Amino acid sequence: RLGEYTVMTEPSSTSRIIDGKAFAAGLRRRIAEAVAAIKAAHGVTPGLAVVLVGEDPASLVYVRSKGRQTLEAGMNGFEHRLPAETSERQLLDLIDQLNRDRAVHGILVQLPLPPQIDEQAVIDAINPAKDVDGFHVINAGRLATGGKAMIPCTPLGCLMLLKGTLGDLSGLEAVVVGRSNIVGKPMAQLLLGANCTVTVAHSRTRDLPEVCRRADILVAAVGRPEMIRGDWIRPGATVVDVGINRIEGAGGKTRLVGDVAFEEARAVAGAITPVPGGVGPMTIAVLLRNTVIACCRQNDIAEPDL
Ligand code: NDP
């Protein structure tokens, strides 16, 4: 309110919605072409092993779609489902077997694991060359030092969306909210590698809204529904929302929202990823991409540009 007047402001523009679903479909098409070319020229079929321990319903859904999309890309999929009471030793034995299997180029162990199994011990046991999730310390170290890493799928998917939307990212101010090993930290490394000026914010950051307002590129990977408000966003900025939060909607039905208040943000941002349909679909497509790259590196085949 200004004096007695209510100032009605129409958003000067609404943002471009970044269509992650369409982008991921395009990437999967290119992957299928690359797989066909590798098979024809070298007689090798990229193979992905997915290991699921227990019956977590969300994990089951992910594992099923990973398996389906692997086959659709013309690759081999090997699914290993183990009971919830599997011991760490039994899981490590399976990892050892997959590490030695020449038909398996990528190994993914679906997290979270049951409490009797030490996740870090399992990640450490995966051959770094087959670590298509990019969680092994060797791959984290290579990413940090500019080496040939396997790069975590979700942040690499975000980088692809950003490059697809903005082109060259050189010199842009990037703010990443979240510093997990799976998303925030590798995202920051990738943006640094793309010559952005990078700030990593987290739960102890002072004046988070002000830090966010610096960003030409704002990546939210927090896990708090709609925490980032419209007035935290610099007009024209590109917003990538990694968050997947299930909240109760109208009529007791649950729905998915991101870490960004989408309707507010889209009135200010230049471009924004929706939830669902933004970053989510990219993650599995990049997993397939990483498996193809891992297969090429293990067989001395020139890497396709994916
Ligand atoms: P984590 O819980 O591991 O990390 C969350 C990060 O957010 C931490 O660094 C934490 O800070 C920070 N944080 C928490 N609260 C605040 C706050 N109030 N202000 C500022 N920072 C805060 O989560 P992940 O990185 O694994 O995942 C983040 C989100 O992304 C989740 O919603 C998850 O579901 C989603 N996700 C989506 C994927 C996809 O395919 N699209 C894949 C992976 C994750 P601190 O370190 O100080 O505690």
C-alpha cells in the first residue's frame, strides 16, 4: 500500500519455463544413437547394474524407471534386488562381483540403504571407473581438480539445462543454496568449471535472501518446500529448482513442490525450472549418459559428445 492507493503491479514479464522433460527426451535420443553406433563399430553394449536393498517404495519407483529407460536406450540393464536384511558383507560381495564383470560398465546402488549397512563403505567399494553416480571420493577429487571424473547426475543435468538456456556461463554470478555431497558441492564445482563466480550458501548463511539476490544463476538444493521467495530473486535471473518436496495439497491429496515458490519466482526470473518436469527428468537421462561414457573409457572408445 502506498498512502491510500493500492498499487496493483502486473509482473512486467513472466519467465521462460525450462522444459526439463523435453530436454531429457532429446538427451535420451542422442544417447540411443550413440549406443547404436558403439554397438555397430565395436560390438560392445553399455551395461548398467542397479542394486536395490529392501522395499522402499520411492526407491522401487526410481529403480523401475532406471531399468526401463536403460533398455529403451538399447543398453543392457542388470537389476539386483536384495532383501532388507542383507548384510554389509553380502552387499560388498555383490559389488566386488559387479566390479569384475566386463558386461557391467556402470554400477548404481540405490540410496538410502538399511541401517545395518554403512553407505560410505559401499560407495568406497565401487570401482571409480564404474561409479556412474560420481559419489566415490576419487571422482569427487577429480571433479574438484579438473580431472576426468564421473560427475554426479543431478548437478550435471542442471548444468546442461543452464547451458541449454543461457549458452556460455562465463563471468555470471552463481549462487548455490545447499552444500550436500550429492548436489550442492558438485554443482558449485561444475559452475566454477564453467567460469561462473560461485557462492555456496547453507543453513548458517547470514541474510540468505540478500545472497540470493546477487545471483544471475540461482540453484536451490535445500529440501524445504517453497523456501525461496519471489523477492529473493534478481529480476531476469535463471532459477534451477532441484528440490523435490511432497506436501499436502487441497483435499488431503499430496503434491510435489520445489524449494522455490514457483508462481512468485516466475514473475521475476528470466527463466525457471518447474517441479515436477524440470531437473527431475534430467537425473536418469544423465545416469544413462554416464554409463555410455564409462563404457567408452573402459574400452578405449572415443567418447561421444553427450
Ligand atoms: P541435503 O539434506 O543433503 O542437503 C540440504 C542442504 O540444504 C544442506 O547443505 C543444508 O545446509 C541446506 N539447508 C537446509 N536448510 C536450510 C535453510 N533453512 N537455509 C539454507 N540452507 C539450508 O539434501 P540434498 O542435497 O540431497 O537434496 C536437496 C533437495 O534436492 C531435496 O529436496 C531432494 O529431494 C532434492 N533432490 C532432487 C534430485 C532430483 O533428481 N531432482 C536428486 C537429489 C536430490 P547445512 O549443510 O548447513 O545443513
